[in-house]
Amino acid sequence: MGGLYKALGQSYAGRVQPPDAKPVLEKALLKKAEASADVRFEAKAPGKSTPQRVRSSEVPDQKVPYVLASGEGQRLVAGKELFALLGHQRTSIPRRRRLSASTGCSPSSMSWT
């Protein structure tokens, strides 16, 4: 996702949103972002439908669009930390990059390949 923000973003030294910010992104910036990240921008918004309350609490077993209700997902405890997983390999598209760890499992020993 870093490539996406780098392609769409513009350098700014301030600490808050500038008052004259232009929220519209130029088509050239969108094309640049599509080329640098795994993203596609649609020219037309999806059709409108009647809102429905989300009741899903399970991650599906296949690659289909899904939404989970707030606080749901697969919960795991690792040490003293609780993690909520909102997806797994069966619901996502394989990535070209993989995370490999040398000796140990500290973040500093991991690298993208």
C-alpha cells in the first residue's frame, strides 16, 4: 500500500490538512497509482441498493466479497495480545511477495522477498 500513497500523495510540510486542499484526484495520479499498487479505480460508482444490517460473523471459506459485523472475525491469543483476523488465505488472492523470517520471529529479523 505504500506505493499507492506515494503515487497519490504530494509532499506537504504541515501537520494538519491544508485549508485549500483539493479533494479531487487527477486521472493521471489515479493511473500512476494503478501502475504502482494492486488497485483499480472505477470511473462509475456502483449502483445504489437498500442498506442492510451486517450480521456476518464468520470469514467465508472461498474468494467472495464479504463484510463482517463489528467485533467479529477469528480471534487468537498470542502471548498477552489478542488478534482478530478478518481474512485468511482461502479468501484472498495470493501475493507475489512473501514475508520470510531468518532466525527467530522478531520484526527486525523479517524481510520482504
